[in-house]
Amino acid sequence: MGQNQVPTVAIVGSGPSGCYTAQFLRKRFPDAQITIFDRLPMPYGLVRFGVAPDHAGTKAVTQQFDRLFERDGVKFVGSIEVGKDKSLEELRAEFDVVVLATGLSADRQLGIPGEEKNGVYGSGRITRLINGHPDESLEGIQLGERVVIVGQGNVAMDLIRLSLTHPEELAGVGVDREVADLIAHSMLKQIDVVGRSEISDAKFDVAMVKELGKIADVRFTSDAPILGEEGDPETQKRIDAINTLVDNSPVTAGRVVNFHFGWVPSEINGEQHVSEAIFTAKHTGERKALPADAIYTAIGFTEAEAAAVKRDAHISEITDLETGRLAQGLYCVGWLRRGPRGTIPANRADAKMVSEAIIEDFENNQLEKVTV
Amino acid sequence: MSKKVVILFGTESGNAEFAAEDIAAEIDGRDSEVVDMTDFDIADFTSDNFYIIICSTHGEGDLPSGAVPFYGALEADTPDLSGVEFGIFGLGDSSYENYSKGSERIDEKLRDLGAKRVGDYGRHDADTGTLPNASAVAWSQELLASH
């Protein structure tokens, strides 16, 4: 391909990484044909189906992406699952550059006995349900008075907040009324939020914890030790945020949320449906049983068994995951490239880096259509 | 003759950049340039240009990652910015504490170094579910009419 030409680009997946990649490539190649494929009929992946519906400010980033399709000539092709409806080989033969931006959609498993029981739900499934994902339904979901959430990252914080928000308020931000009534049901009395990390390494953002303080009629407790001034500033911020949340909450309230730090999940018990989750203290080996009518697992995401395109099936001699290069003309970006860490801005930085690798390869004449 | 307008953006998710581009697109009859704070050399500040700063807020009222090196350079080199005039527009989300604080840190630093803020302090609240583009463009048009 000569210097005067521009590459044709296919991006697989229209979540934040895919859309940001299109943005960066569009800036460098104003005339290139850029097409984004998605297995769903509608674009935006996790911005649409992962970001909580009450975080309108975060979801607004889709208005940046709208412009790609409305003004900047990027084409969206929905309802095509690459690897199933159209092979990746075909795509690579048609386009000079193929970028895989399919993310990681499966809930990571706890890997403990009993997690297959009814009443254990992955956080991905629940957030998709709340956000109206076409593949999800209420079928088989049964909650109760006590929910245990395993994991203490921002997804767990979302689930706490959404569970305690009035269903009408959720419906007001677009959540299906039946789903809102189920998730934020009036029977809910207690949420136990359990993480294997000590508070010093807990994964939540402080802003997310502060947001919990705005919910009415909730008592918060925590088993984290109150540290002195010696702790490092980031740790201290997390401790302060949890302590403030606990101190400012009413002594008696209709609902209670207990934070448990430093507990490793070891077993889930129950007949057909869960009845309790067992945890073991990381340092002392002490055992704790928490009664549960339902368990949400929020310990991260991984590649789905049934994923139509798997990253590691395309590892080649020139693979360099640091820059997103998989094979000649084939790249990966975002969570698929580096794992399920970081929010929307981190994926913008990722897309920028991988776009730079693509541009560099183009300028060095390293792009050629792959022949099938 | 009107001064050239340099629109400096500091961004995390691209929203400030997106608005900066729209501000530039609506500027008629005078030179303008959109520059990422990350790529801006603070030695280039000059009273020959007029600056529009558009900056978001990250986390706990922190600077967006795109503004961190810029702020660090101002702090380390403490250039004399007297004679430099700027207008500022802050992005934030009022559902979190420290709404719009990121831009305020830049504003404070520039004024400490002798630059002069002119016009109204522009702000946009992301909690409305809208992007800042429309309000930022309207704000900039009013600002540039007199600067």
C-alpha cells in the first residue's frame, strides 16, 4: 500500500475502546473507510449495558461517539457477530486493518463449591438486566431479604446503590419497571459486601463510596480497623470514606449494609437455592457464615467460553500485546488487550496507544490485506 | 486586530476535547488553534494570544490525566504569565463532591503566576446527561465578542 492511500479499517465491537479507536483513526485518516461491527443491533457496548443507568454523566460519552456515525462517516454494522455470522478471516481479507475490541463479557467465577446453586448471580448479568440488554431476562432470578455481594470494586458499589434506590427512581432513569421492582425490592433488609482485600487494597473509588452516603434509611457498618495517620494517603482516603459513611449513617434504619474486609469466599451452602455464604479470614483463618437469600458475584470479568473471537487464538510471531499488535493487520484494544481493569478514560488511553501502533505500521508499509 | 485564540483542553474521557473542537469550529474571522494541554509547552504562553481553557475534573476533584503534566510544568517552572489573558470553562458532575474542581486548580495556578482571568467562569454539569458542547460554544461566543 502506497503512502498516498489510506487503509480500510474494521473494528469489531462498539464499546468505548472500539469507538475511541475509530475516533483516533478518523483524526489521522479523514478519508479512510472505517466500519464498526457489533453483534447487537445497537452500538456502545458497556457504556450502554455496563455503566449504571443513574450515572447519566458517564453515559453521556455516547454523544461523542454519535458524531462518528452522524457526521464523521464511520459506518456502524449491527447484528453481525464476527466469528459466527462472518468469519474473522473474511474480514481480514476485506479490510487492511482489523481491530478486535470485543471486551471481556463473562463474569469471573468464584471457583468455590456451591456457586452453581440457584440464587448466585454474576454482576455482569445483573447490570445487563438493569440496563435492558436484549439477551437478559428476569427468568430464574429470585432475591429476598438478605443479599451478599462478593467483591468491593465499583461494580459492587453500583449494585449496592441500585439495590437501595427506590424502584420508581430507577424507572425514572429508564430501567424497566419489572426489573426495578425486582432489583430494588422492598423486602431487602441487609446487604453484606465482602472483599478478600483489606481496606488498604480495596478496589472501589472513593467517590463511589461517598455517593452511597446520599441514600436515605440505610445504616452502614464496617469491620475495617481504624488506622492512625501513618497509613499512605490513598489508603487513608479509603478508610476516611468508609468511616464517614458509617459515622454519618443512622443507628437504626430500615436497611443495613455491612462492609467486610479481608475475607476470602470458601463455600456456598443451601439445598437447591443458596442459604448462606462461608468466608475465611485471610490472616487468621477464622470462619464467618453470612446468611443469604441471593449472592451477587462482582469479582471481575473474563473471556466468555462461547466468545466467537478469542484473542489468544490469533497470537502470532509478531504479537506484541503491549502495543496491541496480534498479527499483520490485526490488533486488539481495551479490555480484550490488557484485561478487565480501568474505566472509560483508561480505555481511551488504550485506544490512543493502539491507534498509534496502527498508524506507525501504516507509515512503515506494514499493512497488507491478508489473503484467505 | 483580534488576538489569535488558543483553546487548551485538559481531558480524561475526551469530552473537553470534543467541546474544544466545537468552540474552534464556531470561531469566525480570527485565527484559532485547539491544543491538548499534554502537548502544550508552557514557554509558549504569550500575551499575543488569547487563551480559552477547558478542563474536566477527575475522581476526588483532581485534575484529569491530560492536565497533569501541564499543571506540573507550571508548578515547577513558575513562568511569569503577566499580560496573559484567559477565559475558563470547567466540566464536572454535581452528583459527586468537588464538582468542577479540576478546572479551578488550573485557574488558581494561572492567576498565581500573573495571568488574568476575564469574562464569566463557564461551567457544565454532566449530571444533566448532556455533553458540554452547546453551553461551551455559547459561553465562548459571548466571551470572544469582547476579548
